[in-house]
Amino acid sequence: MSVTQILINLAGGVALLLWGVRMVRTGMTRSFGAHLRRAVARYTRNRLQAFLVGLGVTALLQSSTATILIAGSFAARHLLAASAALAIALGADLGSSLVTQILSLRIQWLSPLLITVGVAMFMGSNAGRWRNFSRVLLGLGLVLLSLGLIGEAAAPLRGSERLSLLLAPLTEEPLLALLAGALLTWLLHSSLAMVLLLASLVASETLSLELALMLVLGANIGSGIVAGFLSRPMGVGARRVALGNLSMRTIGAVTLLWLLPAITPSLGMLGGSGAQQVIELHIGFNLLLVVAFLPFVGAVSSLTARLLPEAPGEEGELRVRYLDDNALDSPPAALAAAARETLRMGEEVERMLAKTIDVLSANDPALIRELEQADDKIDLLHEAIKLYVTRLSREELDRRESERVVDILTFTTNLEHIGDIIDKNLMELAAKKARQRLSFSAEGLADIKELHGRVLLNMRQALNLFMSGDVRLARELLEEKTVIRDLEREMTARHFERVTARQTESVETSSLHLDVLRDLKRIHGHITSIAYPILERAGELRDTRLRSVSAADMNEADAPPDEASAPVRH
């Protein structure tokens, strides 16, 4: 067999191993992700309890990185103390090493059985929980199958002089081997897969035990690097947890690398093959980390807080807060995160809308600039939520989850349109009014405030409706559409009466006044759009809203929000 064929077969085995590990993690998070997250948030009253939670969650997820990122996301939102999150990380590291021991047992004969049962469950059931659990069985079967394939692919390399020459520099340079192990693990994004790969190569006598032990220590550092990279967009709290975990792993790995010549004979005394000794070192290393650092997680968290201080004003900035990439494997958790971020976006739009009346009442350029900047932030939030939910929609969703995806995308789009109307229309009108030093008449300003107050009240109602999905609330909100339409017409008529009476302020601000009323009505159209899908699913809407009446009456009919579809002025 040529070297190219050997490398292709080996790469295929490694790819299958990575895919199997991912399937197990995905299946577990989709089946029990919400329960695991609740366990992380709830059962962490002390460091020992947090350690046990990390151990148990990782034993199920088979990914210490996933557990660490879950803990980091809670720490970033101040729902979990940094010291507790670090204790969870220590438990996660040990849990991952124990999973490696289980998967390294000689149980490859189970692979066909697990794959067969997994496929049968997946194809024979429409229930989400059973289909997700079938992914776990399939993943375990693929992991066991891949280990056998890796061993067979590496067998021709046994005793290869070329391979020995290639690996000689790593064997002679422990620090270089440590860095190589860290780099390979970062590329694989799985310490579990890396250690299983090393054990398989040692079992086939492709890799020397001495070098494999060094690479295992590097793999533990690489796993910490993976968590560090993935925690970057999650906030300073999550980055501190990842940094603390990486620091503990690095200190432990460098120390054990120095002691490795003295430790290796002890591993041989424990008995077992070379592959088993690789696993034993991996478990022993993480067990030593627990003993050495669990009593001092408070000190480590204080040190990381000094190394990664919060930037001035970081807490007050409008940035993504609830969108957790690690929740994407669990649609219910991801949709809950997207809904919370959408609600937060809605609250920011509500604040913009509330300040709009102050801008229209007073000629304040500073307040105009503030709202223009707020719209830029709203656009960023809208883009982040849209991309997050779009990534989720690639996964297999049930009917209710798919409907929630549509609701979130629709509502965020309408919120973004409201921000644009405030920024590009109402602020433009306010700026024009300020430049020309105009003022609304007392009666005209009172009308604008009344309509604005009603629209703002319904905005708050829409946010409640988005979270509750209550049909009665949706009906009430949709009924407000007619109220706002009639109110805008009455105010327009009163304005024309003042213009006809030659009231100076009304004449000077006539176009501004009518545009403000129209834009508030358009904003209300976007607000009430949240009610349509809820009422439609409840069977509360007719298939068509057209009536057999005269053309004049049809113009007065309450159609879907035509004012919402009007173009934004630029």
C-alpha cells in the first residue's frame, strides 16, 4: 500500500472519529440540553458541587469544551460565580478523560449493533427525543468503528524507518512535542478524539509510548486553547473562565512533562498495554489538576479578573448578550436565547420610540444624534439575531420550532423597520424643524403626543405578546389598529381645520405635522404585525379580508399593514 493510500485511510478514520464524537454531543444536547443547562445553573452552590456537575454533564456530552462554554456563558451573564465555573471546568476535564477510558475498551464488536439500532430508531420514529437519542447510538457506533479503521490504516506504518526519522525531533524535544500535541488538538477541536487517536496509534505500534505521552499532555493544553477561541465573542466573564482553565492545564502539563521520565515507569507498573498507559496518563493528569487547583479556584478567578478587566462602559454597551453558539445543538435552548435577545432588541426600540416625542417637542440636535446612533446599534442586533436563527434553521426542527423561527425573524425585521422609520424619517423631520426654528401649535403637539402615547403603549403590548403568544392579547392588539387609524384621521381633520383658520404655526408646520402622524401610524402597523401569525395559527383570521362592497368602502377596509409596507424615506 502506498503512503498516499495509508494517509487517506488514516484521515478517513480520523474524520469518522470526529463525526461520531460530534453526533453523540449533538444528540445529547438536543435530548437533554435544557436539563443539563439547568443543572449547571442550579446545582453549583459550592465548588465541590460545581465540580460534580461538570463531571456529570461532560460524561453525557462527551465534550469538556461544550461544558466549559456553557459555564462560561452563565459566568458572562453573572448567573454563575467565576470560581464555580472554574470548578465546573475541572470536573469537565476529568469527565472527558473518563469517557476516553470507556471508549478505549475493546468493545469494537458493539459498533455494528449500535449503528443498526440507531438507524432503525431514527427511521422508525418521528418523535424528536427518540430521533435525537438515536444520534447518540449512531455516534457511539461510529466512534468504535473509526478506532478499528484507524488501527487498520496505521498498521502498515508499524516499524517504518521513515516515520521514525520524521518523529525523532519530537521525541528528542519534549517542549516541541507538547506544542505539537496542542496544535493538533486545536485543529481537531476535540481532546477526546485526539487522545483516542494517540491510543490507537500506540496500539498499532505506529507511535512510541514516550512520544504519545508527551502529545497527550499537549492535547490537554490544546483543549483549553479551543475553549479560549470559542469563548471570545461571549463576554469577559466567559473569557476569564476559559483563561483560568487554560492556565491550570498549562501549568499542570509543563510540570508533568518535566516529571514524565520518573512517571513513565510507574505507568508500566500499573500494567496494561501502551494504549492503556496513554489513557491512564490522561486520567491521572486531570485528576491531579482537580487535587491541585480545586481548593484554589477562588484565587485563580481573582487572577483572571486582574488579567482580563472589564473595559470601561462595557456593561452599558448595547451588544449581543444572550446568543450562545453552544445552544445551537439544542433548538429549544437556542430559540429561548434568540427570543430573549429579540425582547432586549424590542426594549431598545421602545426606548428610541419613547424619546422620539422629546425630540419632536424640543429642537435638540444632541438628542437627534443620540437616536441616530441607537438605530445603528439596533441594526447590529438585528443582524446578529438573524444570522443566529438562520444557523439554527439549518438543523432539523419540528413544526413548533420552525414557527418560532419565523416569528423571531418576522418580529426582529419589523423592529428594525421601526428603528429605520424613527432614524431616517422622524429624526429627519425633527432636524428640519430645528433648522427652520419651527414649532407645532399647542393643539397640534397635543395630538401628536396623544397618538405617540397610544403607539408606545401598544409597543409594550407587542413585546408582551411576543413572549406569551396569548391569542386574546393578539386580538386586542389587532383591534388597536383600527383605533389608531381612526385617531390619525381625526387628528388630520383637526389639523386641516386649523390650517383653514389660518393658524400661523399650523400653516408653517403642516407638512411636518402630517408626516409625523403618518409615520407614527406606519410604526404602529409594524407593531401590530406580531398578532397576525398568532391569530392565524389559532384560526382567528379569515382566508381573505376583502368584502363585496363599493370601491369607496374597500378603500376604507382594514387591510394588512399597508402603512408598514410603505418605503422608508432616505
